[in-house]
Amino acid sequence: MASSLCIDPIVGDWYLSYGKLFEVVALDDAERILEVQHADGDLEEIDMDDWATRCRAGAVQMADPPEDSGMGTDHYDDESSGIRPVDFQEAQGLRANPLEDLDLFE
């Protein structure tokens, strides 16, 4: 599929085609299908022939991932979610001591 205009799809890489930003999440060489996930979370399958046609038309280009891909942990800082990060000292205090209430000689 490689030509001077064609970009080979690589799992984990981001691309822009017809104004839509997406990541290639899976390749099925036997079925000749790409599974992509758009920046808004929608999944789509693209036929390898369609990918090649897009490439020849110059409608596929490599892209940077979106700024807010939702994969980071920044969403835990949102006070409205009621979830907040826990530091190490606080997390250590949340663990129960399994031997505290055990009396071996009773």
C-alpha cells in the first residue's frame, strides 16, 4: 500500500481525513479493515481500499492527538465529580491493619 502519497496506517497514531481527527486502534489484515476511534469517541471501520483511495486523493495526513484526549487524570481534579486525587500518606492511612484485632493466644 506504500506509495509516495500513501501513509501506512499505524495502530496508536493519529490522522486527519476529511476534517475528522481519529486514532487507528486496530488493523485486521485478513479482513483488510482498520478500526478507528474519532476524537469524540465514536468508533468506525474503514476498508483498506477506502484508506488507499483517501491517500491517493491526498485526504489523509498524520496529526497530533487532541489536547484533551480524556486519557489523562486531570478529570479527577474536577470538584463537581466528587472525586479527588489521594496522596500517598492519605492512601496509606486508608488501609486496614489485618493483625490489629487478632489475638493469637485467646
